[in-house]
Amino acid sequence: MKQSTNKTSAANAAVLSDIQTLRKRARKNIEEGAVTMGYGADRKEVIRLLNEALATELVCVLRYKRHYFMAKGINSDSVKAEFQAHATEEMAHADRLAKRITELGGEPNFSPDGLSARSHAEYVEGDTLKSMIKEDLIAERIAIESYREMVIYLAEHDPTTQRMLKEILAMEEEHADDLASLLAGM
């Protein structure tokens, strides 16, 4: 057991840089901001994926807002509140994604031109309260799968983006659970 611990410690020490090396590397390419030479992911690809996620969140905001305003019927008040809360949370996700894109040296794509094509989720309006809930649940399930795939893709190459995506993923799973509960109650 002691020999295994020593091997692990030696392997961990091999990853660590001395102070002078850290300082020297930090001075190189300072215009790249937070992206240091230790960044292991394909930055252009990560920015592309994050822009797709941003488009997905924006489409979801728009759909939830429409559903909030269009919801009618005896059960609509509690459902409307859920739609409004989800729209607000999806916008917060979009803001986090846009911030991370800029941290990686990219530009968040907020252009309405092609927004729907860049989004993983579709913008389906729904004409009844039940169909609105179903469409939002489908979109949440799409988001869940796409965030899971991005988390796996990033692996250990971009732990900051991966952590953020895991946090967003957890909220998307909560949204899906909320919507599934609403649907079951209809």
C-alpha cells in the first residue's frame, strides 16, 4: 500500500511545475487572457459548441416566453409560473455561455439570423397547454443529451467549461423533471 502511494505522489509531482517555470509561461502570450498553454481542448471547436449551446438556450427562452404569454385554461397559472421561471433560468444559462465564449477568446453569436439552425432544440409553439409542456420537455431532453455529450467531449481538457456545463446540465434535468410532473398531472 505504501509503495502505491509513493508512485501516485511521484506521478502527481511530475505534473507540477516549479515556480520559475510557471512565472515564465504566464508571461508568454498574455493577450490570450485566461487561456494558457495548459489548455488542452481545441479552442475553436469548444467555442463553436458553446455558440450552439447559446443558440439553444436563446431559442428555449423565446419558446418559454411565448408559452408563458399564450398559456390559457384552468391549470394555466401554475404552468405559466413554471414557464416564466424556466425562461429566466435559460437566459442565465445563455449569459454564462456567452461569458465563457469570451473568456476563451471567442465571440458569442447572438445574431437572430440562423439562430434556429444553430440551436439543437427546435422552436415549436404548441397550441394547447399540454402540447406546450410536451414541446418544452422535448427541448429540455435535447439539451440534456447535448450537454452530456459536451461534458464527455471536454474530458479533462477544459475543466472550467466542463464544470459550467455540468451545472447547467443539472438545471436542465430539474426543468425536465418539473415538466414531466406537470405533464403527468394533466
